[in-house]
Amino acid sequence: RIQILFEAMSSSKIVLIVDVSSQQLKQLLDIAIKFVTERMYNTPNNCIAVILTGTGETDVSLIKGNVDHFTNIKILHPLQQYDTTKIRELRDVINEHYKSTESDVAGGLEAALRLYHQEPTKTHWMSENRILLFTDERCQYNGDSDSIAAEMNSLKPAINLTMVGLDMENSNKNDHCKRLEELKDKVNSCHSLNIEDAADITQVYKTKKVKQSTVFKGCLEIGSVLNLPVYGFTKIMSASGVSLKKCDRDGKNLVRDRVYHLEDENLTEVDPNTIIKGYRYGKQFVPISKVDESLIKKEQDKELSLICTTPRINIRKEELGGKSSWVLCARTEDEGANKGLAAFIQALHEEQLVAICRYIKKDDASPKICALIPSVGDWSYKLYMVELPYAEDIRHAEFPRLKSKVSSDQLEAVNGLIDKLDLSKKNFKPTGLPNPQIQRRFDCVQHRALHPEDAMPNGDISQYLNIPLIDCDSEVEALQRGFEVRKVEVKNMKRTADEMFKEELLEDEAGELKRVKKEDISIDSHLGVEVSVGTADPITDFEVVTKKMGVEHACASLTEVIKMLLQYKADTTKIVSCLSLLRDRSTQLQILISKFNEFLRETVTTLTDLKNICVQNSISLIHRGENTNSDVTKEESDSFLYDDLIVAASVDDAIDDEDDLLDDL
């Protein structure tokens, strides 16, 4: 029944005849609109015409030739591609307040045939001529069934007539319905649907018809001798539905113009002919020319060859869940291939084996590893081919073991729920469910086309699934009693700045609560990172580190900063400030005095810049006059840089003597 009404072709000419005098006009219009919108959504190249009968007025100006015998007929739309404006005009037929004069639907059929003769015909496998008559049992039909049926059958392709709203199985049919039934028998392709069946069909959106074409034509190679000619067809493939396209606000198509630029300051435009592909290697791309790209791919011919056989239990269930599957069968005209493939499938079936094969869809394509699963019917032998994953495609996940065993009460509660949810007795087939995402998308597009100003409907996805309702509240309550469910609070490791640095109340040594300021909170206690002096503002950092980590740690960190500042030729003022601060704080502890003096001795002998800075700013060793714990006397501290001064002065004098000698010459 679904194929009778909604089987769509890509190149169809369809005429809708709507009897506006029908008492069920609203239901018939809803079915007609759903039919037209699905055709526009799936096959936008269809040409659709609408003829109204019983209008009380006659408008057949679009028909050529003699039209005197047409009465109470209006051609709403000629044969042309439909758009949203015409859909709304068809929807508003219910509001036109026609005089609903009883008319002969035979006139509508004759007008439809005249429209077909006026249009050029196209014949190929996806072409189609259809007439849909929307009426009820109260209609009148006084036409010549023989001539109308002969004309419908003579067209190429022949007209497919569908009568919607007529119950041909009703025994109390009037004379007009009986004559329509005679017409149905004389037309080669004619069907009828009552309004309940048609309304039931239109509740679910149907996708367009896909041509069943072969995806593989070749031989199944079994060894080096036996080659069985087979055909491969797609069995299961994920359907995505119609996707969104970019357009302007008025719904017009856009043309994409792509321009390539270099990632530089000037955004230099690149000629598309000079663009090649490349693989990312680190932070750069390794250019791969077309010649290199052809060498990367190994040249190989189309192939379907048997590798081995293995027991069915060796193929895990999760490895058979590919995105698509195919079915292989022998060529019908080759009797030897049919017998050979049937024997091969029968042997696999009896031994409970599956065949592992190497599959190359076309020349130079990537090879795949597939499993051939035998299927034996009463008179059919098939192989279902499913792609198997490679080692790189498998993701390994480890799950913890149960810490306790399941009790008998818990097991009984779960078994009761499973038995209650069993829908096998109600003939429920999950493979027949429509995709709710595709259904929802179509309903929204149809609503926006018919009602551009209204809000989107709040649809429930469960309405598309059509799953029988089951009352299992008692089983769920038993399950809740059998399993204790506790809420586990997961501590959030991420905290905001306010949470990290807010004021806290801490208990001091005397047992009293003390308010801690934000700046007193240690950053490293929150972040787990050691605080050190930086080169940007070492003086401020030194005070912070001293407060948090101690003066010894701060002096060691400041020492490293001074070395970095000297190495990178930093500002002399910053170096002098750091040296002065380090010397001043080092005088407070005995261990720091010896470390500072040792640092100054080693650094002055290796870095000339530090020598000059110390001389110009009188920074020398810490002596006993500043701290009695020092092992350096004041005389040694004063003369620490004296030798260097003498050497520097003698060098300057030698340079001056050379300049004087040149002046004399």
C-alpha cells in the first residue's frame, strides 16, 4: 500500500484531481498536500498539475482544442514544477467556498489526459505518468471507461491511476462506484485506497526510491582455478535524508566562488592551478604531487578473492556492525555459476563457517577485509558480505569487574522486566521503524513551507516510532527495590578564581579563628606548583616568595634570575637592584653569607659585565663588620675588586699610549 501512493520517480508527470464537492474534502486535501510535499522534498524535478472538479465554475483555458463539454472543472495549476506558493494555494482550496456542485469526475480524467498530450514525453527507467483521483463514494462517473482506459494504456509510459477515498471492498456501492471499479479493471496499472488507509500511510514520511544497482560485478576467486561470476548489491546503507543547503533569505540558490590565500600579512592570492596536496608533518606540510600521490596508492585491479574460512564464533558480534552490508548472488543466466555458488554456500552453512575474503570495489581502490556469511533459503542461496575492521579500527576499553554477585531476588526482578518488555508476541519488528530524525526534519520543512510566519511545532519523537505501549510500572518498582541506588557526588576539580582566593577563617595557635586575606593564601597550595622569582618583576616576586617559601628559597631563586639577566644582557638598573637586594638579605643568615660570597667570587671571574657592575656600584663581599659570622675581613672585601681595577687601568693606559704614538707620527 505504501508503494501504491508514495513510490517516487525522479522524472514524473503527476496530475491530481480533487473533488471539492466531497464531504471529506479536508482529509483528502491533507493527503494530497502530504503527497505533493514529499515529492517536492525527495524529487524536486517532478511536474505536478492540479485539477478541481465540482467547483460550480469552469476554467479550462489552459487546455488546447475543444473544451465545450467541460463543466464545473477548474485547472488550478498546469503541469510544472511545484513550489511553496502553489502548495499554499492548494491548501487554501478548502477556504475558497466553492458552490460544491456535483460533477462528473470523468471530465477531470479527460482534462488530465489532455494535459498529458500537450506536454512532451520522456521515457527512461525513472520516468512516470500518474493520475491521483481524490474523491469519495458520493462522486458521479458517467464516462466511457473503454476509451479512457485505452488512452491511459496507450501513453508511454502508461498512466498509473490511483483512486484515493473510494472503498472498493464495500458491498453497498452505488452505480457510479461500480463503473469506476470497471475502469480500474481495464487500466493496466490502477489501485484504490480508502481514506483511512491513505491517512494512515501519510502519517510517516517516506524517503525517495533508490535504484537497485550492482556495486560489484566480477568473480569470486576460490583458489587459482575456480572463479564464480557474482553480482553484489547493497543490502543495508545508512540513510541521511535531505541535508540543509545554503541559500539567501528569499530561498534562492547561491553559487560558491572559492579563493585561496597564503597565511601571510598580505594574504597573497594563490592560483588554484598551483595548489597541490600535502600531509601534515609536525607543524608543517609535506607537499605531495600528483605523481607522488599515484605512487603512494598501489595499483591493483578489482578483486573479490577467498583468503580462508573460519568458524562463525570467531567473528565477534561487534565486528559485524558495519555502516553497510552487501548481498552476493550468482548470475541468473549462468547455470554453472549458480550451482557452484550454491554448493559453496551450502557447505559453509552445514559446517557453520564464514568465508574471509579480500575485497577491492574498483580499480586502485583501498582493499578491505570482509566476511561472507551464508544464507540458505527454500530456493535461494546468498552470501551476505560485511566489512571487518583492521587492527587500527578497533578501540580497546577496559571495564571493572563486579565487586559482588547478583542475588536471586535481583535476577528475578530483571527477568520479570525483560519478559514484560517482550514484543515478539505483538509482531513488533524493530527493523521497520522509521528514522525519527528524518521524520522530524521533514515535518519542520513542511510546516515552514506552509506556514512561514508560525513557530516550529513541538513534536514528540516517540510519535514517529509507533511502538506499542506497555504497562510495566510494577516491574520497575520491583527493580528499584532490588537494587539500591545512591547518589554519588563527584568532586569538581575545576574552581573559579573567587573560590580559590576567597577569604577564609583559619584557627591560629591560640585556638581562635583568624580571617585570612586573599593575598595571604598560597597559590601553590591551590595549584600544586612551586612559586619562584621571575624576570619581569623580580623585586616584587622576591617579597612574595619570601613570604610564602622563606628567605632562603627566595635568595636561591633570585640568584638564578641574576644569572639569566646577565646572560641575556638585561637592563643594568634591574641587575643592580637585584644584586643589592640579594646582598642585603644575605647578611641576615650565616648560610646565606657564605653562599652570596661564593656566588660573587665565581660569577665575577666568569662574567665581565658583572665585574664592571660591581666596581661601578661598589658591590663587594660581605665582611665581618656587617655580620660577625662572615669569614671575610673588611680589608679583603675592599680589595676584592682592586686587582681587577689595576688590570683595567693598565689596559686603558696602554691604549692611550698607542693613540699618542700615532698622533706623534
